[in-house]
Amino acid sequence: MLDPQLLRSDIDSVASRLSARSFSLDAAGFRAIEEERKAVQVRTQELQSARNQFAKRIGQAKVKGEDVAGLMAESSRANAELSDLEMRLEAVQRRLQDFMLEVPNIPHASVPAGKSADDNAEMRRAGSPRRFTFTPKDHVDIGAQLKQLDFDTAAKIAGARFALMKGPLARLHRAITQFMLDVHTQEHGYTEIYAPYLVNAKSMEGTGQLPKFEADLFAVPRGEEGKFYLIPTAEVPVTNIVRDEIVPLESLPLKFVCHSPCFRSEAGSYGKDTRGMIRNHQFDKVELVQIAHPQKSYEQLEQLTGHAEEILRRLELPYRVVTLCTGDMGFAAAKTYDIEVWLPGQNAYREISSCSNFEAFQARRLQARFRSEKGKPELVHTLNGSGLAVGRTLIAVMENFQRADGGIDIPPGLHPYMGEIKTITP
RNA sequence: GGAGAGGUGACGGAGCGGUUGAACGUGCCGGUCUCGAAAACCGGAAUACGCGCAAGCGUAUCGUGGGUUCGAAUCCCACCCUCUCCGCCA
């Protein structure tokens, strides 16, 4: 959510900055609601003040044993208008809130303008794609030949967009997870978190998935009306740790790492990446989350992105980093770096991590604050990034380290996590 | 699933339906004292929002939402959460 003060004071410049991400802000609509809010609120508060005065006078008179019937009648009359106004105020505030919740974040000044992924700016490349002496296969074929990656059985058990791994490949998947967690906790200073995979609507709203993106989520019913949502990323439970909290200044930045399964309905991506494990309803991810001082958050974004890159360097996987353009960024982000790993099977770089600074956009929804140097509570900045998506990392290892005989070499960094097994062979 | 207890400020803990945003204590900040500290004493301190150039004024907030009332932290209802016991369970 954006700062309501900013919208009130300078909605036109907000609108123009949002147009870069092809969001058209209804400035006139906002002004109209805001004007009504102001009028209704002022009047309501006047009446409330009058009511409080009456109540106070009646109380005082009663103590003295005076007759208060007249005052009470007068007060009743004055209150008649109030309940109606209070309802109107509530309604207009809800409309304002609804409006605000649908407005995306303002892109940071350093974000390149653009409409689609084609306009993203490549920042750097690391490693160079391996030259194969044979035609490289993609992970689906490699996995099938090894009989360790089975989409048919997964489809029988659950449906499309699920995967089933067996034996050494399943272990490799686990090894990758452990490796990432160890690097981030032991070398990058993150605190490991284990968090709920089902969360309430409030948490989803805090990080921005709700109300706008309900269709992307899975939910399970709970009780009469309520429901739990399955987390689409550990960002949700972990960032919500600081919801409604005021954290001490000296504790910043908070750095959390959390491995979790992620559940996404992938509504609207029919026909996209249907082959293999690129885009599944369920996948594992190691997520990095930072709660930062507002003046440090962009510094922290560079650092966090570097932490994610370090995993790829250790696994000897070629990658590049791109800055998402205004049109390609997520709803809540002010700036995003995507890290894309080289996939020989697709002959392309594919996203394996997305590192974003949300500035105060999430913090405002979360009411996540810190006590500033002046002793006043101020909104924190929140950041997160994948460090990394486990399934896609597995794919990258399979495709980049595949052998002519259909086997897979294990990158040296993972040997300790594989019981020193160095190859997976057919 | 059954039975019970409880949710008040950073924390502990009061609070006959009426000048209660909330006693008291601890902690915190400033000051006096001191070479310095401790102790003691004095003083200060919630958050959000609205109106206003400002000084300031007003509104809301005692788990959440509704209700009763001229007036609710205090009464009623529903829900959420925490704790204890029983049952079940990894």
C-alpha cells in the first residue's frame, strides 16, 4: 500500500509514475472518495465530540443529584444523526481502503522503463554455458531415462503440474536444499525459520497476495466461513513475523531464511511451461527475507541478491542477473532483480530467483515498524528473494551436468550432502 | 472432541456503567544530588487519524466484531487467541 498522504498531496505525479507499469490510477475517483471522507469524518467527529460533552455533563449533574431528564433527551436527539454518519464514515473509509489495496507500488527511479520482459536490463553474466560434445537433453528426458523423475505417476496421484522424484534424484533435491540453508545460515548470517504453510487472510494481505491475487492461491476451508491459504512462498509467513510489531532499531536488519514448499494455482498460465518441473503447483524454495532500515534497504537488496548468486557460483551454474523493467515487476515491488540460470535443455536463461525491495509497501499493510533514532515508530522496509528455487536448481544441475551416458555429475559443492556420491548413473 | 480459567499500556497489576487514556509498581527518558555511580527525590513519556500556517483542538483505541445505554475497559451476544485438566494423536 502506498502512503495515503502521498496520494492526497500529489496524486498526479503518483499516477504518472504508475503509468510506467501500465497501471492507470483513477485520480479523479480517488479525489472524489477522499473529499467525501473528509466531509463525513469532520462532521462525525463534531457529533461525537458533542455526544461526549453531553455524557460528561450528565455524569457530573447526576453526581450532584440534579435532574438530568432534559439533558438526556437533548443528547438522544443529537445522537440521531450520529449513527447514520458513523455508518457512512465506515463505508467511505472501506472504499478508500479497497482503492488503496489495489494500487501497485511505485517503481524506484533506477528501474528501467518498459512493457515486458523484453525490456528488462541485463546487469551481468557469470560463468559460461558449457559446450556439449553431444546434444543436451532437457530435465524431463534425463529424469525419465534415469527412471527417477516421474510425471505420469504424479499426475495419477494428484494431477497435472506435479512431480514425483525417486531415489538419488530425490536425494539430490534434498541435498540442494540443505546446502542452500547451510550457506545462508553459516556464511550469510541468516536465521533459519520453520513456519506455517497454511496462513490466514490477514497474512496474505500483509504481503500483497490478497485481495488482488486470490485466484493464484490454493485455499482450504476452515470452520464456518473461514479458510486457510496455502503459502505461495515462504515470504508470506516469514515477512508476517513482524506484522503489528515495533522492532528495536539495533535489531535491523533482520535476516531470515526459510525452506518451504510453495503452492500456486497457476491460474492464467495454462499452456505455459507445461513440460516438466519448471512451473508446478507445488515446489520447494529456500527463501531469503530481510527487514531493513529504510535508508539501508537498497544496499541490502544488492547484498541479498549477491547471497542468492553465491549459491549458483558454488554450484558452478552459469547465470545472469537482470533488472526487471517497470512493466515486468510484481505488484508490491519497488525494484526487482531476477537471477536467471542457464538451461541447456531450453537453450535459454530461465528465472531461478527473484530478489525485490518492497520499500514500505508491505510494511504499511503489515504495520511493521521500528523505533527510529528519534524514538518514533517508523515503517521498516521489507525485502526478499529466492535463495534459490529448489526444483529449478535441480533442473539446472541435471541439464548443465548431464553426461553422454544419460547420467548426472554432482557439482562438487554438493558432494558432502550426497554422502560423497559424485555421479547419478542410469 | 469435552470441561474450566483468562485476554488492560514495554512489563507486572488495579479498575461500584459517569471528568478513566486508564490507579499503583517495575522498567525507560530528563533533571537534582555526586569526582563519578548507586540510592533518594523531582519531572516526563502511548499509538493512529482528522482539522489547522501554527499554537493547538478534536476523534478513536483496554483481544476482535456487534448490541444495550445520554454515556461501556466495566453489562449482553458472537468470534479469535492463550493457559489448565480429560480424551485422541505424530
